[in-house]
Amino acid sequence: FGSSVLETRPFLHFSSEIFLPRLMASVDEKVASLRALKADLAKFIGEMNAGPILIRLAWHDSGTFDQRISSWPECGGAIGSIRFEPELSYGANAGLAKAVNYLKPFAEKYPSVSWADLIQMASAVAVEVMGGPEIEMKYGRVAATGPEACVDGASREGFAGNAGLPDAMPPFGSGATEPAEHLRDVFTKKMGFTDQEIVAISGAHTVGRVFKDRSGACPFGYTNPTKFTNSEAIARHDGNSGIGMAGGGSWGTKWLK
């Protein structure tokens, strides 16, 4: 405020002296919490090899977004609703209860950080811990507070279920007959992505593995690993033996064809 305004309206001067320091202190506390949370997540991810599943959790929480819907929370997106039923039990989200349970202690330790922010931060930290770039993030997402905020699985126009999340194999929920058509139904029609952006985000699959128990897209389950995904394989970020959780497949037989 200019001095003339403060002179004619002394209440503004009085209120700024009282409330501005309080506001700044609150902001400083929030920033400190975010920084401490990031450090704790980095340590946990490095020790547990939890990066891939936390990236998947963040994508599936945000992947319900529908640009054709303007109301919140019906439009979906990164609102933390994936931690509630029935959304967590959608077929596309198989296995993600484990990731939600990973993050519960962090949510309890840092109550000032919303679940929506926590899930997205965990994904960004995972990328960084695994050797990727530090992703510039913005925080302040409003999180869903209960199951009533979950996106109805059949609510997305043109999709049979899973809130419009992509299917690993046919039959595709969007009615598409080809994988490329299905991806454009999900990412372009529903979310507004370009083809280039679809390819870029699909690259996230290279940091994880496919499990029969989750997508069903490979014959290898939790107890049926390949020689590259057994408990003796060295694939940890710290160079120690072990792969985190044995099982799954790193790629399909036709991956390079």
C-alpha cells in the first residue's frame, strides 16, 4: 500500500503489521515441510526401490482427468482420490494399494501437505532419485476428502470403465480396435495430449516392469521371475544385490520387433 492510503486508512497499516508476518511465517513453515518431505521421500525411495510404483500411482491418480468436464471433483485429475474405494480397486489400478500404503506414514508426518501434492511429489522425487532431472513442481493442490470425490468408473464419455484410464491389452474400453487409436482416445480426446506428448509419457514404462498380477500383459507374476528380475539380480540404485520385489517382466518378446 502507498503511504497516503495507510495514512487515510490506518486500519490497513495496523492489519498489515499484524497479519503479514503471520502469513510469511505460515508460508515459511509450509516450504520447510515440503523440503523435509522431499528429503524423507528420497531416502525411502532409494532404500525401497519404490520409484516405479510411485510414478505409476501419480499417473493413475491424475489420469482420470477429463478436459470435457468443467466441474470439480467430477473432472478428476491429481486430487488424491485414488486412495479411496472404489477408485483404488479399478482394474487399471491393480497393485496400487501398495503404493498408497507406502505414502500413508508421510501423510501422517506432514499433515500440512495434501494427499494430492504428496502423490505428485513422490513421483517427481522418484524420477530424480533414479537419475532423472529435478522436475520443477508447484504445490497447493486441493485433495479429495472422501470416497464421494472418486471418479465414477463409467462416467467418461466413450469409455466402458476405469474412468478412462488406458487398457494394457484389447478389448479396449474406448471401443478402439487398435492400440494407437485407443491411446488417442485416452490421451487426446479425454486429456488433450498431442502425439508427441503421448510418446513421452509412455516412456515412463521403461523404469518399471510388467506383472501378470497387475496388467496381465506378461506371463511373469510375483513368484515367477525371469533371470533379470529374480531376487539375486542387481538392479538397485545403490548397487546392492536385489531388485526390490522379484517377479514381472522387463519387456515383452516383441518389444524390439
